[in-house]
Amino acid sequence: MVLCVLSLIVLVIGIIAAIVVSKSQKAKKMLYIPIIIAVLGVVGVFASCVVSVPTGHTGVVITFGKVENYTFEAGVHVKLPFSDVINMDNRTQKGSEEMSCFSSDIQEVTATYTLNYRIEKSNAQTIYKTIGKDYYNTVVTPCIHESLKTVTAKYDAEDIIGSRAKLAKEVEDMLASKLKQYNIELVSTAIENLDFTDSFTQAVEDKQVAAQNKLKAQTEAEQKIIEAEAAAKAKIIAAEAEAKANDTIAKSLNDNILYQQWLEKWDGNLPQVAGSDANVIIDSLSPTKAAE
């Protein structure tokens, strides 16, 4: 619209100047100057009727401050000279927010939240009409902060560490729902650099070390019990085997075998028994008598 107004002013000035010069005999030779000015004004008016919308943008048409119900796609278009065209970027855009929030157990959490988003092409004029061109700072940033703070407050700090993927999914779902109300589509998100205070981080590390030491002690104790039980079972098995062997040997022995073993071990000397009256001689020729 500015170009159109300036062009009209130049055109009017050129026409008036041409009229004035044409009435003066002395200035007629300079008539070409106002004519050139008027031609420039005409060119300017025509130029204000042509607009180019770059690739990846949607042209929102505004006439005397009113947002029209139609838009221009990428390319060259003819418009009314008093209309302006605002180019709205409908490509996928990236945003990143660094923020801090609190868990349910009042632990401070700092995070960098990154998202990719785009506006809905068909509603570009609605977005401009209701939000404006700076929709990221007006709508997207507050929605990010609200979604992340709301979801984080549902978890305690240790759960946030262990359930990061679940937390990210909940934040993404909530954020997508909020942005949809403003005709903005959420493409993807990521929670980066999730961090806690130094004191809490140290406390978590100490707890993990203690748990590892406890597990190690339990493992060593269980190992000793297993080894002791194995040793006891081995002794029982050995004792049972020895008892079984002795029982088998005992059952296999008879008088003849015992006598034969006695003969094999006898050195030929008769054993003597000390007594009060006389020596007792054992008859070694008869196994029955020897047994008696």
C-alpha cells in the first residue's frame, strides 16, 4: 500500500507540473520533466498491483487493515493496489527453549526442549488475524513451558531419570494438543540436557554406589552359602558311599574268607595269651576251631 500511495503522489505531482509547465511559454522546453515524473508514478501504481510470494510461504492479503478470507500461494500474483501481502512461513521450523522446573519432590530440573513445528497452510490468515506473525514467542514458547512444567510436576526426581522417554511422550502429547488449538502442527520434539542440582546428582550417585556394594555383599554371602552347602553335600555323599561300600564288604565276608585273610597275614608264630595258670595255644589248622 505504501508503494501505491507514493506512486499516486508522484503521479499527481507529475500531472500538475505538466499542466503548469504547458501554460508557460518559457518553460515548455522543460515539459518532458513532469511527463517523466508522471510516467514514474504510473509505473509505481502498476508495480503496487503485482506481488511475489516466495517458496515455502503463504501470502496473507490485507486491505485497509482487514484480513481477507483468501491467501496467495508461492508465485507472482495481481492484487488491488491498496492491498498488502504478508508472507507467512509454512515450512517446518525449529525452536529451542532452555528452562527450569520442579519435580513432585521439589527438586529443580533444568532442560533444553527442542521442537520442530509448522503452521497449517489453510489457516495462515487465521493465525495472522488471531496471533500475528510472531506466533512463536506469542504462543509456542508459553505452551512449551506450561506443558513441560505440568508433566514434570507429576514425577519425583528419580522417576524422571528412569522414565525420561515416558515423560517426553507426555509432554509431546500435551504440547501437540495445545498448539493444535492455534492451528500449529507439532512435527517432532526432544528433551535435551536434562539436569539436576549438584547435591541431588551426588546423592543419586551415592545411593547407586551403596546399592551396588549391598548387592556385591549379598552376592558374596550367597556364594559362600552355596559353596558351604556344596561341601556339606559332598561330605554326605562321600559318607553314604563309604557306608554303602562297608555294608557291601560286610555282607560279602564269611568264615572261610576271614580265615583265608588271617592266613595271608599270619607270620607263622602262634599268638600267646598271658594268663595266671598257663599258655593257651590256638589251633591254627582248623578254621572252625580258630573261630571258636
